[in-house]
Amino acid sequence: MSSNKKGGDERFLRVQKDPRFWEMPERERKIDKRFQSMFHDKRFTEKYTVNKRGRPINQTSTEDLKHFYNVSSSEDEDDDEEGVKSKKKKEVKEELVKVEIEVKVEKEVKVKVEKEVKVEIEVKVEKEVKVKVEKEVKESKDVKAEGPPSERGVRVIEEDELVRYTAAEKTFAVRKGLPVYLLAASICQGVEEQIPHLTAAYVHPDTFLARSLEQHAWKFDRVTGEALVVVHIGTDDVASGLSPAAIVGQMEALIDRIQHGHAEPLYVAVCSILPRLVDNQRTMGTVRDTNRRFHELCRRKKDTIHLPTGKLFLHHRQIIQNYFTGDGVHLNVEGKKVLFNYLKTFLWHFCKHS
């Protein structure tokens, strides 16, 4: 028993000699305002009258707690909280600035890319337009030099000042660029816009062959020199119920009246009567028979040629509806374009009329 006591005293002496024994404990814990009441609430306070060695002291447990805990004032806590908040605000602000900079850079890049793309598109469009214009100029030069292709069964030989035009076993030696006149019904309204270099266009709505013979043929008495007259009349004659023989007889009388008294050739081109959507079986038969007789008439008459314009508006012997207006009587814009382009092609090959 005495040996155990002696060993304990020795160990105690060694611990006392260690300087760490006398060091105050570190304040590693911080008490916030939720637990600060433990330092002043009587329920947590004990009063000591003697220390561990029996010496009289005047001390409370509150003082011991202060050795182990770091007590902070509310001002310190507020300062800490404000510091944390300000730090967070600063971080948020920096992040927002960073985002704004990225957005701005992204917008600038987008604008730059769009500008580059726009420039590329403009350059591309400009090149395409240039190529298209050059192609159109080249085609127009080719058309001016060679003209549109002639129709089947037509032969054209160009000499110095003459054009030798052969069709339906007849050959015409025609002076280049001779005057061209048009005598037609309402079906050719607007022809001046498509064929602007006509010498004159006499377009009379609702006219008949007999009326043209009486009222309009005299206009060609004033023509001097070699010229060409294109006649496109007869649709209303078919609608009135005239027979093919009567229509052809009136057409021949009109041709004779136009050519009468001219020393130089006055060529007459007779256009076929066009089929119409309103035609019934009888009138369709009249149109076919009349056009066949027109062809035979022009073959035997001097300085006269037949233009088979009626076939332009048939497909497998059926009328092409897209070329007519809703009433089935008049040509629409597309139908007139087809007719006028055919006439322009004929005039180019016949007399180099552009």
C-alpha cells in the first residue's frame, strides 16, 4: 500500500514538472448568442468557496467556462455575419459581372458571325445575279444572232438582204425587217406589249370576217412597198353558226381585198381559228374543218401562208383549259403569252422581225 502511494506521488511530481500542466486550456469553441445565457443564468452558476487544495477562494463556475469557451459579443457576431454577407455579396456580384461579360462576349461573337454570314450571302447572291445576267445577255445575243428555232416543216435560208422562208411547199423571198401589220379580233388584245415593233395593230373586239372586209380592209390601201399582214379573225363567225365553206369564202374575199392594187408583194398570214372551252361537238367540227380549208386556201393563193395556231391549245386533241379564263371564251395571260410567242417566232424566221 505504501509502495503504491509512493509511485503515485512520483508520477504527480513528474506531471507537475511538465510545463504543459500549467498552461491554460485553449479556447477552441465559440459560443453564439443561442447559448450565451449559460454564462449569466443562475441555473448554470455554482459558487466555489475553496479550491482543490482546500484554500479559500471566491470563484464561480462561470469563470471556469470562460477558460474553455471563447465568448463573443453580439457585435462581433454581427460583424462576422456582415462580413460573411458582404463576402457572399461580393462573390455574387463578381459572378454576375463575369456572367455579364460572357453574355456580352457571346453577343459580340454572334453579331460578328451574323455579319460575316450576311456578307457571305450578299457575295453569293451578287455572284449568282452576275452569272444570271451574263447568261441572259449571252442568250439574248444568241437569240438576236440566230433567233428562236423554227417550227417543224419550215426551212429558213438567210441571204444578204433577203430571207428565203419555205413552208407547206411554198418558198417566200422576203426582205429583212419589212413592215408588219396585224388585223385581229379581241383575242389579240395586248399584242403591242408582247410584239412592240409592229407597224400597226388593228384589234377589233367582236368582229366578223364580213365586217372586217367592209370596215377595216381599206386601211391597207395606204401601205406602200413590201409588207406582211397577219390576220386572226373567225372565232365569232364559227359561234354565229356559219359553215366552214362560208367562213373560208369570206376569208378569201378579205385576202383579195387586202392585196388588191399593190405593185409589190403584200403577204398575208392567216391564223387558224382557236378552239374554245365553250365549243360543243358541232362548233368543234366547224373549227377543225375550217382550219383544214384555211390551209388549202393558203397553199393555192399567191403570197399567202397559213399559221396553225390552233394546235397550240390542244393536247391529244383535248383543249388545254389552263390557257382560258373562267368564261371559257377568252385567253388568259398564259394563253396570250403562248399565242404571241408563236407569232414572234414566226415573224423572226419569216422576215427577221424582232
